Amino acid sequence: MDRRQFFKLCACGATTSAISALGLMPGTAMAAPREYKLLRAKETRNNCCYCSVGCGLLMYSNGSNGKNAEQAIFHIEGDADHPVNRGALCPKGAGLVDYVNSPNRNHFPEVREPGSNEWKRISWNEAFSRIARLMKDDRDENLIEKNSDGTTVNRWLSTGMMTSSAQPNEGGFITHKFARSLGLVAIDTIARN
Amino acid sequence: MTNHWIDIKNANVVVIMGGNAAEAHPVGFGWVTEAMEHNNAKLVVVDPRFNRSAALADCYAPLRSGTDIAFLLGLCRYLIETKQVNYDYVKAYTNASYIVRDDFEFNEGLFSGFDDKSRTYDKETWYYELDEDGYAKVDDTYEHPRCVWNLLKNHVDRYDFKTVSDITGTPVEDYEKVCALIGSTHVHNKAATFLYALGWTHHTKGAQNIRSMALVQLLLGNIGVLGGGVNALRGHSNVQGATDMGLLCQNLPGYLKLPNDNDTDLATYLGNYTPKALRPGQTNYWSNYPKFFISQMKSFWGENATAANNFGYDWLPKWDLQYDYTKHIDMMYHGQVNGYFVQGVNAINSMPNRNKTLAALCKLKYLVVMDPLATETSVFWKKAGEYNNVDPSDIQTQVFRLPTTLFAEEEGCIVNSGRWMQWHWKGANPPGESKPDAEILSGIMMQLRELYKAEGGVLPEPIDAVKWDYHNPHTPHGEEVAKELNGIDLKTGKQLDSFSQLKDDGSTSCGCWIYSGSWTEQGNMMARRDNSDTSGKGITPGWAFSWPANRRVLYNRASCDVNGKPWDPSRVIVEWTNGKWHGIDVGDFNMKLSPKESAHPFIMQPEGVGRFFALKMLAEGPFPEHYEPMETPIGTNPLHPNVISNPAVRMLPGVAETLGSHKEFPYVCTTYSLTEHFNFWTIHCRLAAISMPETFVELDEILAAEKGINNGDWVKVSSKRGSLLTKALVTKRLQPLKVNGQMVHTVGLPRHGGYNGLTRRSSSCNVLTTEVGDANTQAPEYKAFLVDITKAEGV
Amino acid sequence: MSAQDIILSSGTSELTPAAQVRRKLSKVAKLFDATKCSGCKACQVSCSEWNDLRAPVGSFQGSYQNPMDLSSECWTLMKYNEIEQDNKLRWNFTHSACMHCADPACLTACSTKGAIVQRANGVVDFESDKCTGCGYCVSACPFNVPRLDPIDQKAYKCSMCSDRLQVGQEPACVKSCVTGALKYGTREDMLFIADLRIKELHKQGFTKAGLYSPEGVGGTGMMMILHDVSQPENYGLPADPKTSVPVKLWQDVVKPLGTAGILATVAVACLHRITVGRNIVEEDEPAAFDHTHSDKSDKE
């Protein structure tokens, strides 16, 4: 033990003992662990949105799910009943709560006008009307009804679509119907990549 | 996956090759450790990098990226040579004895029928010899020189240990160990499973990588058995569902085909896709194609699909070319595309050749981005220093950014790679005004319908006819669509029990035949939560719904011999006893028929057997063959110097000039995922950003020393297509390999860089990658391309 | 587990014993099997998630390890070591968190009453609201685990998720572990499992495999199975951790005197406070901790 260590030791004893003696210590709370944070929180079952292992999740949100509470998810952990993950989650899944609550979530429909350097918030109605207008103009001009052999082909190549592989099947089916009924051929998913 | 995640625990040997399960599918990898702990399984990892899967492997072998086919064909040769073949299985359930046409040839790297100019094959000769009834001829004595077995033996004979090692760089000693371990599963009471993902698909010969493995599994008799199979671990949470939903340029839901220009009318179309049996008495399940298709048309067009209008067949668009995204971005780049929707994909980071994609997006009239996150794609028009060096005033694209919900804020079904359709529930409202994708597209669709009604226009009929009869057409409910996908008997209005009830007369409606049974009159089968596994083999029939027909292990008929006796009494899936079929899983065959009456196990094939010889299925040949990556570090193919790389690769005009040579770019670069991140999504997740805040490039110590690069230094990595700055991670986990007499160094680049998230700003690896892709799938080459690396000064 | 279930408490002597009811509660333990770990960081992330910790986003420093060190906002950290042995490469992963020593040096060193406790189940827990920030637990820990928070100047470390334990759940890190490298249960069960596993490893040829639960600290509540227990340095672990000399002296000599001497040392204490000031641990601390976790993204 060198002098420095000895000094540290004395200082330690002195300061803390002194503070105790002067009554500066926090009150009488005994050593209770932190309150278990999920008591009575609403629990919802889901599946991880990242990879295709499809791990079961338990999502916890505050509020009773009553009509006056706005649920917000504050914790996500693995579903121990799920036969594949049996409660476990990888680091991505374990951090899902920060994905759901990312500060980089989009909140409102926005448009960036040609040549502009900024976003402008618009209503859903405006978004739907403007997009539909652009699509119709392009489709009416460029839809190919027959090929050079005279076969009906009804394809629209000047608009395309890169579709999501994280949305549920039901959204996927709506996407498919949307695309094919308009004549879109150039649709693809990230499945290739 | 032919099998499913839990089934990995039944394996005796687990081979991770073309994937990195410990990092990309960590929880799935938990079943590998389960097999090692409780089934005494051995783990084999073959990868260019000693990764986190390799860290737990019993046997790790390095190989040069892009040489998997040579590795696996050498393994086939070894198995045949050492007689480590499951002969009973091969004889009963493969096309080994089938006779191939006598004009089929393979010479100096090319199969018969190649056309140099179009880079395509006339596949006429890649077929069986047929008898007068149209059935394939077979030779059960295996003496015919052109029976598949002899052709295969001859084809793989060139891949001896030395040749393989010379191509792959895998030391012979390591290679022998891998071969011996995998070969040990040729016996009836052992099985090996192969786990792969993007490490095999991200190549110019990705489909053939997987084919090569399938050859190995057929030789060993490992398909259709517990603990075996061909197991694509897949990528996104619902990429299986997205492909089931046919969200590809040439597909319809349920792996039906979008018609092309040759399918001039409905009858022709059905004729082209309804195969005839190639052997007597086979199930040939695709013979039901018309039932699946007509029922789907009823779900597309509802009452507007009638026999009189061919069930709306003409309203479907027909393709003349494969308009995958590479092709379409190329068209965009050439000014031929006006509008583009990007839904839940960060296209500018994910698609190959970032600089070209950026230039292409700048030429659009409008771009609609639907995403929960503020992706780089949505701000492609905004300058972000060197990461996105553009001038917004030059870019005339109108960009809409529409906020979508994510998984926690919506209900519905996603399908995991084990084909489990799992239902999930909404836990909270989305932020702000976000909407589910289905609502957004419905909003646009309803607006289009009104516009066409008001103004008329070109081909308004399908827009009017498309079945959108949801309770509220603006907000289709997940349950409504799920029931539509399952299918309904239009006469009784009842949900169907299974696809066996589908009709081709318009009396049934079914969005996706393979999903039939997922929402029956009994309710939502996907929401079931009985996790009991009474057999102890990991079959949980009461958990969710596994398509097709709640079957957990595909081709499970192959787990028994022809008489219905399980090959391995400790590995029973189905079994014929006391005049009946019994089993722990739904049989992948007609369980009402006796073994004598029932057909061969591969019921989706018109001949009912597994194919060593793939007929006309693939673009570059009925057998796999080693071709170098388009950018090869050795500049030749040691097997056939005149055919260096995949001859059937699609080369869009101008792309050849963007490929680099090994003289200018001497090092192989490979890209991959890290455990801590999921593509570019988690750069927006703080916890993930903390656990891995910045990307880097991994390189071996010898290369680092040669280049004067120290661990942590800034380096510049460049390909013919672009360059990026990143930091170096100098590691023992990469080693130079001796290939064709030279040392080849590999550098590794994670695929997680972005500049709009919570991680440190960085370039994404697609600045370097090429859009040249697999000849069949067009999956881009992300795993083997050439770069140079130098120390960056003054960063 | 409630306030009574404490068997050791800092800042007390035999004259003022800690509450000692329900000592029959089983000892629990965490078992980390390094031979089964895939280095995925699920334990690290779920620890931060459960305990509401967010360290600053760092930068690449030449390793997969991130953050670079434990901190008041990072109680579990995966560490990575590339080791070459017998011409074979091994990538060692270490689950680095509080070892929950049976004879905890931190508790011994701490003179603030009840700021560090050992619960009847063996868990060593910090009662941070009582912590005065002297930093002696930080210096005393032979595993270099506790850290002072640069803002509130209190010491923090893994609590083995005592809030989860009290409702009968396993720690968050253990629940998330994908390969089963982390296990939780009674200490007896963990020793039994470890014994079986080590025998198995010996059979597989890892003849030096063994259990790391060093005697110098009385054994640990987080035990580790290592491929080669003779070289714990390969996992970034100390070979022979011990309670250090000054800490032992504190425990054995000064503390018994302490109670009687409290008032006598007040003057010294005041002097110290005036002349020296607060004891600052000589460590590189991250510059800016963002306790609100508010994000300033580059979102447009």
C-alpha cells in the first residue's frame, strides 16, 4: 500500500462517515429493488419485423387500453411460449423498442416539389389526388394495349413499383391487385436482394 | 425452407455455407447449438471469413468467394468415388436412372444450344428421351451411357481435390475434413442440413449454387427427412410472404405465372403451365394449375370474372421481358420511366450501383416513397456532403413521402422462412397520421377509379372491375383480406378447408391457393398458439399455420422407403403400418393411398422424383458448372479458359464497361450483414446504433501490412463503379488464399452504411457493387467483385 | 425479494448489522458458457433496453466491441478477442458484467450505509440513491465493473435485473440469449450444469476447459465456462482477482474502528472536503451523456 492508496482510504472513510454523522444521508428507504416496470401494462403479441426467423414478441404499452388512454409501446421482449425463439431475441430484436419509437419515423404525408430543397406537409387527400393524377396521366399516355403481333398485352411500363417485404400478406395482396389491375409489370421486391 | 427452424435440432451435421446464421439469423442459429448440445451434431462452416458462425464451428473451411459450385461439385465427386451415397434413396426418388436425349452435350464449359450473340441457350436438348406415350425413358441398370447418373459422374469427375483447392483456395486438408463430415450422413440414420441465405443468392450463379447443394442432399438422401433439407434462411420478416404474394415481375400469388406475350389467350396460357406427367401414375400436382388460376381470377375480379370473358384473363398485363428492378432502373436511367413507387425499401442503399440508381431517380417525374422511416431514398434529391453529392435545383422529380405503420401498429400475417403463417396484433397507434400500406394504396386506387369514371381514359375496365369490395374500400381490414386469400366457396359462401376444394369453373374464389386452410370456417388458423410438441421432434401442428396444408416438412414421403417403412426408426415423420398411413406431420402425398398406389415423393414434379439433371429449368445448364465471378481475381477459369464467367448472364448495354479487371482492382470484396444491424432499418434504432455505431472494412494482416494500413485507419475502397471512405478492421479472421498459383486477398464490407440515421454517417457498400446478377433471378452480385484498397490520408 | 432480504450492507460494522431475515433464500447465479456464445450482443442490448440505459453512440475503434467500455449507461458489454492457439484461430466472446462476488470488494470498500448490499439470493446490488459518489467501489472492484455517472456522480452496475428477479423472472440478458450460453437458476443448479458441460468439453478435447469463479473473491454469482480456464486473460478476465490490499485493510482494520471514530474524523473529513474535494475516478469518461435520450437526427 503506497501513500496515495492510504490517503484515498482515509479520505473515503472520513467523508462518508462525516456525511452520515451530519444526517445528510437519504431517508430510511431500505434496499428495495427497482419497481418491476411491467406490472399491469397492456401486453400484445406480435412477431419480429426484421428477419425471417419470425420470433414471437411480447409488446408492452402504457395505459389500460381503455378508451381514454393512448397506448405507447415502452418495452418489447421475447415470447417464451413461441416454439422457435422460446423467449430469446437477437440484439436487433432486443432493441425493437427503439425502432418503433425512432426519432426518424415519418409522421405526415409530405411532398417535395420539383427543384425544391424542402419538404412540405400535405393532407392525405392532397397526396392521393396528386399521385392519382400523375399516375393516370402517365398510364393514359403510355399503357401498351397490344403488341406488334396484335396480342392484347395491357402493360404499363413507364411506372414501376418496388414493394415491401415486411408488410403483412394482406397488404401484399392489396399491393398485387393494385399493381396488376393498373397494368404494372415492373414490380419487384427486395426478395432478390 | 423445406424443413423449419426447430427441425434443425434433428440434424447430425449442420452445414452453414452461403449464409452466416449466427449473425444474420441469430435465434434460428439457436437451434444449431441445440443440435450440437442435444443431438451431438457437428457444425461445418464454409465461408470466406471466419465469422461468428465459424466461431462455434467444429470445422471451419475458408473458400474464395464465388467458388461454391466447385466446392460442392468436388464434394459430389468425393461422395460418388468413396461410395458415400444413399443408393436406396437415389434409386427410388431421383432421376438418376432417367435417360437424357442423345443430342445433349457439355463441352469446354458450354452446354449444347448456346447462342453467343444473345448470351442464351436453346434448351431443346436438355431433356429426357421420351417413349411413345410421352413418358421419360429410364434404365434401372444404370448402364446406359446417357442415364443421368453416368452423365453426373462424368460431369463432376473433373472436380478432384487438387482442382477444387486450386479454384476455391480451400486448403486440401480442410476440404477433406468437410467432405468426410458431410459424407458421414449418407447412412439412413443420419442427416445433414444446409443453411444458406444471401451468401449463395447474391452471385451471378446463385441459383446454381443452391442446385449444387441440392445434388449433394439427393446423393445423401437428406431431403424430406427430419434434420435434413434444403433450407433457405431468407431475409426480411415477410419476404416469404411477399414472394408467396407474387410481388415479382413475372409472378402471380401462389407461384402462378404472370402471362407473357406467348400466352395469347387463356387456353394457351393454361396449356403452357399445366404440365403432363413424365412418368406413369405420378401425382404431378401442378396439373391442378387451372383450378388455382381461375379461383385467383375470381379473387382479383370478383363477379366481373366470368367464363364469357375468360375470367378477366386479358386484364392481366403480359410481359415481353423480365422487368426486374435492375432492368427497370436501367430503363429509368435511360429516361423511359416516369413514375416509381418505393414501398418499405431503402432503394438507394439496397439496390446495386448506387451512382446509377441516383442518376435514374433524378430522371423520374414522380416518386412515391411509402415508409415508416426517413430513408435516404426519400431524400435522394437533397445534398448530404460527399454521401449524396447532388444539387436539388437540378432535380425535377416530385417526391411524395407517405408515412406507414410498422409491425407493432398493425395486425396481419407474416410468413417465416419455415413457411409458418403467423398472425400478429396491433399494440399501439402509429405516430402522427401514418397509415398501413393497404390503406394508402386503397386511397390512391379509389381516387383513380373516380378519375376514370369522371374522365374516361385508356383501359378503364380493370380499374373498375378489380374486386375491392371490402367493408370500407378505403380501409381493407386484415381479416377480410386474409379470408379472401384462404378462399371461399362462392355457392355456399363458406370458407374453404383446403386447396383440394378449388374448382376451375369459377365457383370458388381463392387469392393464393397455397394459403388455403389458413382461415377456414373454424376461424383464423394462423392465430393458433398451441405450442405442444408431443413427438419431441419439433413438430408443433397447433402453432400458427404452415403452408401448404399445415405441413411442416416438405417431401416427407421421402422419409420412408417405397413400402412406407421409415428409413430411420428414430426419425419417423410418416409411416405405413396396419394398412394405414400414420404420422406426426401432414403427409406430402395422398395419405388415402397405399404405398404401392401412391406416387413418388416430389409431387410438384411431373416425374415425381428429385432431379440431378434439372431439364430446362435454369438459364445456364441442367448441371451446375464452376464459372468465375464476372470480376475474377485470377482473370481466367482454370477449367475452361475460353468460358470464364457465367455465359448466360444478362448484360444490359453499357454495363460491361462498368466491370473492372483484376489488374486494376486486385482484391475480392464481399459484403454481408452484422448481427447488430438489419439492412438499413436499424441505423434509425438507437440501441442498434450504440451496439455498432459505424461501418468498416475488414482485411487480413498481410494485406494491411503490404498497404501500410493499421487497425482503425481511414481507407479508401474503390471499384470500377465508385469509391468510399471507411475505417479498417485488420483481422486474423481473414486470410489470403492460394488460388491458381497466386495469393488472393479478400476484403469484407458490412451492408449497413447510411447517412440519415442515428449511426455515424457513412457511404453504403452499393457505391461499389455491380448490377450484374444471377442469370435466372437477377439477384445482384454483392458477394464477389473486385476492388482496390488504399490508406486514406488527411481524412 | 424485499428490503429485508439483505445479508451484507456497506457502511456498517458488526455494531450495526444489516437486516438479516430470510437467509434461507436460495442463492442464485448466472452461468455464462463462453464455449456456446456466438458474440451476438443480445445480452448487451436487452440489458440496456430493460434497464432504460442508452450510452452515447460511439464510433468504430478497431473492434466489434461497442461501446468501448462499461459505463453508467452500459452495464453489460460483449468483448471480443482473437486468439491463436496451436495454429488454430479462436474468436473469444466475453459477456462482461458484474460478477456478483460472494465476497464483494465493492461492498467492502463502500462506507456509505446501505449504498451497496448483498441480497439473500447472493445478488450484489447498488442502491444508487444512497451513493455519495466517492468512487471507491470503482477502484476496489477487481473486475473493473462499477462506473460513476459523469452527471449525477453515482456509481452504477448490473443489478442482475433484481427487479425481474423479485417477480420470479430471469435477468433480461439471460432471457434473450439465443444460444443458451447464458443460463440462470439456483447456484446449485448452475454448478451442476457447469459440471456436466465441462465434462462434455473435456470429452470433446478441450482438456483445459473449466469453471471461472475465482476464490479470491469468494466465488462469483456469475460463473463462466471457458475453453481454457488456465488462461482467463484470453477472455479479458483477471487470472487471480482479489480484494485489493487497501480494501482489505478497510474491512479488517479500519471499519471496526470506524463507528467509534466517526465523530473524531469529522474534522479530517471537512478538511478533506475543503482541500481535496470530491474524489474523481481517474478514468476516461465519455464526454457527453445524454440522459434524456432525446434524439437529434438528421431527419429532413
